[in-house]
Amino acid sequence: MSALAPRVRRELRSQLREHFGFRQFRPGQAEAIAATLEGADTLVIMPTGSGKSLCFQLPGLALEGMTVVVSPLIALMKDQADRLREMGQQVAVFNSSVSQAEWTESESAVRDGTAQFVYSTPERMADPAFRDLLRGRTIDLFVVDEAHCVSQWGHDFRPEFLSLGVAIEDLGRPPILALTASATPDVIDDILAQLKMRDAEIVHTGFYRPNLRVAVQESPGDQRKQPLLLETLRRSEGSGIVYAATVAAVKRIAEFLQSNGFEAALYHGQLGARARHAAQDAFMEGRLTTIVATNAFGLGIDKPDIRYVIHYQFPGAVEPYYQEIGRAGRDGNPSVCTLLYDPEDRRLQRFFQGKRYPDDSDLVNAYHALKSLSERGSTPTFDEIQAISPLSKTRTKICLALFENRGIVVREKRTRYRLADTGLTRDQLERVGRSYKERGERDQIRLQQMIEYAEGPGCRWRRLLDYFDRQELPEERCGHCDRCGAGP
């Protein structure tokens, strides 16, 4: 806070104590809040667990108009909305988990101007009818949480985020606050470009977390991994997460642990909502020490005392690996992060990559399905387009999102698509598709960088920080990894 004026420093600390009960800001929070209160576009890069939500909640309390928060994390929305309501704030929440009665109440709060915070998913924000509800209200701050999802170069790109730039302009271009826990320089540039954040303030607190001890144990096949997993868990204290790449692996690992006397629950996207909530609640409340999960578990989970994170299979890039180990040790106490490394697991990640993006022919098929329906005088729904398209639902959705971002289609009434340009040639569509080809090539490079982290020589933390182009280690040897004398 040394760069802030003394008066601003005192005022912010006073509000911090009054509203949140804290005496001191964490690194970067005061700078981000001050920039936001001055009306500047601001991009905040802070490690998981560093208090990014405070960077918009405190300004939201101080500003007179609405603060609109767009997040893909429904569980996190509920948690934050509940806390704000306990502080006496009016909060409107719009997502798929909200009941009809709650939805109606939230709409009324927006219309009459009493809602101080409005939470929405990116899918909802893409709906022109929903933006009509917000338009005309005084929006003092537009927050994009998990902002790396907007970047086509990010590890967790989501097509729904592409419409946020259009939504921001449609709502009168309020000041933007974008937040992420991990972003390379390329992703930072892409976030700024996609959201049109000109002359933005960038608050970057770094990535190094010396309380996390990172280690890699080479373990080819389940015959080697399973005993190592048991050994690692038996010497681990407290609670933790075991990550796997597929639902089948999660089920297999959970059954193995349970058969060996561990009370381990499982969590993945195919579980019913009741089962997911039961597993999450048991873990958060300390009734369960180990949860075996896909990457569906963890985003928005605020449990400070996670003592270990074990990767049974490695993720396809350094960014998700860093985010997932970052769920450990949020209380600042030592925690251990272990990767059980099997070189054969790269085949699984390459399989995922091959199914992820549309190619030129996918774009042509999606475009011609839309054009065929449009020429009949129709403004088709997604289901109508999908019915005559040879593509999977996921690929059709990605193609339509890309078309919408390029102005080729216009979304009407949330579910209908109007073709704005009916004269595109195949060559033009192929040029549009090159960005996805380039993204696929980038993903292959990211996978190789993850493999080099596991196999390469030298300090593990230095490799992680070099990936993010950060030089934060005070010494050549970190002392907090298996290569530098620490770790399991």
C-alpha cells in the first residue's frame, strides 16, 4: 500500500475493518480496490486463496450503483451472496440453480434499483433479454471472475465468455474489473483485448507460494501408483484432494481407497447435485478428510486448511496444475503437493486435445446448417441447428460462439440465432477457423511444458515461475520442492 496516498490508505483500512473485520489488506488488494474506486479498468492476477473477491466486494459497498459480477462458479456465487446478505446487502442472483421464486425476487430488486450486487453466469449475460433487464440501471462496476476463461489462449477457455465484450458495450461500458489466479503474458494480453480494457491498471502479486512443497514421483501404471498413493496418504496429515483426469479414474481410485480403509468420497460432473453437495459439505465441514475428484471440484472452494493435493494423473497444462495445487495451504501453513507421474498419461491428454476444437469443416457444417434454416425465413434455436448439423453439441456450441464473437450471427431472445452475414465463402470460414488450429497447436506446446515440469532437471518452483515469466525466487534453490531438499 506504500504507493497509495495516506488518506486513501486510511479510508480503505477503515472500510476493511468496518465491513469485513480485517485489520490489514493482503498484497495487491488495496491497489486493486483504489484503482477500481477511481473508475479505472483493472486486471488483477492473484494466486488462489489470496482474497480476489474482496477486490470487488469492498468497492461494491462503497459505490452507489450496482456491481455486476459474472462468474462460471455457481457454488461460489451462493457463498458470496449469502455473506453479503449477512452484511445487510441486497443481492440478486441469476443462474440455473435459482428457484423461480428467487428469480422473480431478483428481477424485482434489479428493476426497482435496490440490488447492490448482481451475480450472473456468462451464459445468462449472453441473453439480450437479460441485458434489457440491466440496461438503464446505474452500473458502477462490471466484474469478470475467472477472467482467463475469456482468452482463447487460456487453459480453460469457454466459448460463453466471448460474448462478454458485447455485453459490456451493450450496458454502457461501465468500468471493468477482471480477476484470475493464473495467466501467462499472452493470456493477459488476450484478456485485455477481448474485454476491450484500454489503459487498464494491472495488479500482479506473483505466483510463488513457499508454503507449498511440490514433488513428482515417477510411477508407471496403477501397479506402482496405487501403493504410492496409499503411502502418501498415510503420511499426510489433515484433509486433502486427489485429482484424476477422468470420471472412470475417480471411481476406480475412490473404490481402491475405500477398500484399503480410507473414508474417501468422490466428486465429478456426472454425479447428481445432491451427491455432489453431500460430498462437498462433508469435506468442507471436516467430516471427511479425502475427496477424489476431477477438475470439476475446487473452483470456488474456500477451505483454508487443505494440507495435501495429489495428482494421480497430470493435467494437460501448467496453468490448471498450478490452480489445483493452489487449493492447498490457503491458511499459509505448510502443505504438500505430489504428482504421481506416468509418462503414458500424456496419451489421455492428447485424446482430450483432439476432441476439443472445431476444424475448418466443422465451421463450414455449422454455418451451412444455420444458413439453410435462415433461408427458410427462420431464426433457428440451438436445438434446430443441432438437428440438421452433423456436429456434436459441444462443437456446434463452440462454432456458434465463435460466429457470434465475429459478428457473423446475432443472438436473439437468448436461444435464437440470426445470421447476419449470409455471403461467407469457404475460404473466409477457413480463415476464421485458423484461430482454433493455432489454439490446438498451443495446447500441444502446453502439454509438452507440463511434461518438462515433471521430467526436466532443476528446481520445480523455478520451472513453474518461468512458465508464467516471473522471476520471484530469492535463491537459485527454492528449498520447497523435491529437487531442492524438501517435499515428501
